[in-house]
Amino acid sequence: MLEVILSDITVMGQGYCVIGLERQSPDSYRSVRPMPPQAFAWREPFPYSRGDCVCFDPVPTVVSPPHLEDQQSRGLIKTARSLNETQLIECLRKAEVSPDLEHLFGCQVQRSTQGGKAVWVKPNEARRSICGCEYDNVHFRLYPEPAGFSLRTEVLLRSDERLNSVPVVDREWRRFAGRLVQRIQRREPLPLAQRFLNWSVRPKLLATPLKFARIGLPRPKADQRCWLMLDSLFPQPEDSWLDSL
């Protein structure tokens, strides 16, 4: 059985993509993506949270770039151990990390020439699909969609490089933004929700030493471009932050 610490739970269609940290030595971890017995996404009910320690029986898996961390499983079994947020971030800082944009995925990054200049990589050039980094600033954007809204961020890395229009797939931040929008009793709640995220929530993130992000890559589509996503943003949101709305 392989034991991992759940580090990332991201929204993927109607399910979740999950990444865990496997301990390699006292000072190093590597990311593993345990997949359900069938398909790529875990469906509800998914009773686990970041920091939970789980084990699973690995199944021989054929991987393709950039998702070289994929590992088929027969299901997850929760252990009695769980890490708090500070402990989890300590482990993440001993896993895949990069000081700058160039080394996130071990390949050249490309910038779109349209819209918000989002960043992408060629899947066959990437050496991994997930990496952690320190950030100095973050700015939230909410865009209306037919089924609700899209949550995106602008992230300023410690290297003074900027990631523009990065979609947030972090399960907890998506849920938090959804609860925020529901609390605003207005016909068009998104402008006020965006203002609250940037004026009230953002200072809470920037005031802590726990500023850490995990940037990921989706599975490639027909255009063979993997656009960068925000898999995890630490610190994670707290429901009590909504009390000041």
C-alpha cells in the first residue's frame, strides 16, 4: 500500500482531481496523482480534505505527459493521521518547487497574445504537471458564465513574474466564492463579490507567512496547449471571513 498526504483537491468537470505527497526521505516529497478505479475524476461523495493521510493499492498505469504523476488505484483508505495547514505547507515546500516561471514545469512557457495573456506550455515538453511556488501578491477576478461565474486570479511570484488570468480550480476557494456570491442579495452580485475578495480577503492572505501556491496543468486538448491553473492557494479560505460582508 502507498501512503500519501492529500495536498490538492481540484474541480475537474463534475468530479475532482486529487494529488497527494509521497514521502521520499525526511526532507523530500514527490507528488502522486491517485486516480479512481475508472476514469480520471473522483465523484461525490468525496469525504477527504487537504492534509488527510490516505493509502491505496497502486495499479500499473500508463502515463502520458504532462501528467507523469498519474497512478491508478483501487480506491482510497483514510488513515488515522491528518496534518494541519501549517504542517501541510511545510511538506509542500519539500516537494516540487520553483523560484520562477521558467522552472515550474521544466520547459519553456508561452504567453497568449490575446486577452489577459494567459500562460501555457506544450504537453510533450513538460516534465511534470504540478509545482509549488511562493507568491507576493494575488488579485481575484470574477467573470459571469451561463452556469454561474468563473473565478480567476492574477498571481505575482516572488521572482516578480506575473501569471495573468489563471483559472482557480482549488475546491475550497471555488466553494468559498460560491458562498460569497450567494450571500450578496443583489441582482448582479459579482462586482461586489470581487471587491470583497480583493479588499477584505486578499489582505488576510498577504499578512501571513503561509503564502504558497500550487500551479498545475490540465490534460491537453486538441490544440496541444496546457494552460496554467491555480490548483491550490494557501492559506485556504475560512468561512468566518464572510462575517465582515
